[in-house]
Amino acid sequence: MSKSFVLIGAAGYIAPKHMEAIKATGNTLVAAYDKSDSVGIIDHYFPRSKFFTEFERFDRYIERLKADGKPVDYLVVCSPNYLHDSHIRFGLKHDMHVICEKPIVLNTRNLSSLEKIEEETSKKVNTILQLRLHENAIALKNKISKSSSNEKHEVELTYISARGDWYYASWKGEEEKSGGIATNIGIHLFDLLIWLFGDVVESKVYLKEHDKYSGYLELENAKVKWFLSINEKTLPAEIQEKGQRTYRSLNLGEEQFDFTKGFTDLHIKSYQQILKGNGFGIKDSFPSISICENIRSEEKVAIDGNAHELANLPLDAHPFDKGS
């Protein structure tokens, strides 16, 4: 039977992925809300969906549907990170299951209260941890589980996603609202690493700047050197020459894990699992939220042998030019 959905944050970058997934799974978006009215993308998926720019009217419409015997099944949260907690609570208290983009919340202390509301309402909070559904990630996890070596895997993670000046004028540029780049661009990668290699044993942070972070994670089964950046100057020269603005690399020893492709249908796969009752919930989200929270609060330490090669380069040096 088709399920009904409403969505908060319709003008956001990730909202079309959710609209596509709702449609691809045979369900209906009945209403959407955003303060911005730049939401013409809705026409591509659900032209008959109601749309609101005032939250109070959106709230009233959901109440009206419930009074008319047409309660909404799911609320999708695509709003700025710092509003997720409030919007999830809104959904649960209106008797809707919730699908929230990661991170569910910015601070782990909020998770237990959400679990309590889940219990009170018998509704579930789901999140999108799509890299766990990537076929290459699943194959890698299976390979790791079959490994007979007792030595920890040596892992190097480099993720650079260049952003323009707009970033710093938006909520994403404010750490208290976004969680900073460790959360904004790193949380799905930290979730993947913890899912693959086990819980965090030790964490160090070597570099903490507004546009790049670098550190070291020791996990149960891996030692990870990581570097995250939104600064275009940190892109490899060959990537810049191609006019590309993203570089992803995850190396396990001499082997490179390819996750540059295979993203197109991961939200659809996520929705399929959620609708079967197999979605990722609050407990699944805890480890990656916890490590991002810790990274924000950790003091920098001196560069040592566990640091990523890009952790100690001057801003004007090209990071992939070994002669610099």
C-alpha cells in the first residue's frame, strides 16, 4: 500500500534525492515546507504536492489531514543540521515515522531523549547511512570479515570537496549550526569506517581550521589517517586541471577502495530498506555522531608518525607537489 510523506527542507541540496526515492518506491509526497520558495524541483516528482513557506500552516495542514482520517505516515527531514532534533520531535509527536538526513543530531546527549519519544509514540526515527548500502562497501566488509590476519589494517582517507565563498555565508559555515566540516562532509565517511573496522579506540586531531581538518583514528581493526577539506587549493593538480572539485580516496595498504561511482540509487535503496522495517536508526547513528562531537572538542596535538601527509602543509603549498 502506498505511504504518504511530508518533507521539511524542500529547497535544500539533498531534498531532490528524497523526492526521487519517495516516487521510486511508489509512494506520495503530499506536502512540503521550506522558508525559501525556490522549490520548482517538486514539479518533476510531485506537482500536486502542497507547499508551505510558513511552518504554522504546514503544521495545521498535517493536523487537518489527521482529522480527516488521512494521517501522514512519514516525515522527511532535510533541514539544516541544528534543526534536525526539533523537526524529528515534531514528526514523532504528530504520529509520523521520521526519515532524517545525517546527522540525526549534532550532540549525542539528544539521542536518548529521542529514543524515549520513539517509545512513547511507537514511531521510529530512521537515517540515511547510504554508504553502508554501496555494493563496493559491502564487498569490502565481507572481505575484511574473512581476513585471517590479526594485524590492524592501515587505512588512509582523503576527502576533498571544494566549496565557494557562499559556504561561509550559509548555516554550513557556522560550526554551532552545522557541526563543522568534520560533520558536514565527514560523518558518512566516519560511519563507514566504524561500520567496516569497529569501534573507536583512540582519536587524535592534528589540524583544525575552518576549511580543513586532519587526524588519526585507531579502530578495533584499523589505524586510519584522515584528511578532510573544502579548500580547492588542496585538490590534486590533475583534478583541478579537469575542472573537477571533488577528490575521494580510501586506501587500505596498497589497495584503493573505489567509491567515486555507485551513488545514484543509494537513497532509493535506503528507502526500500526503511519501508521494509530494516532502516538505520538512532543506535546505528550514535558512533559517528560521537566521533564528530569528540573531534570538535579535541585539542590539537603535535604531528607524529600517525598523521596524514597533508596534515602539516602550508596553505599556499600544493599538497600533492612533493617538491614543495
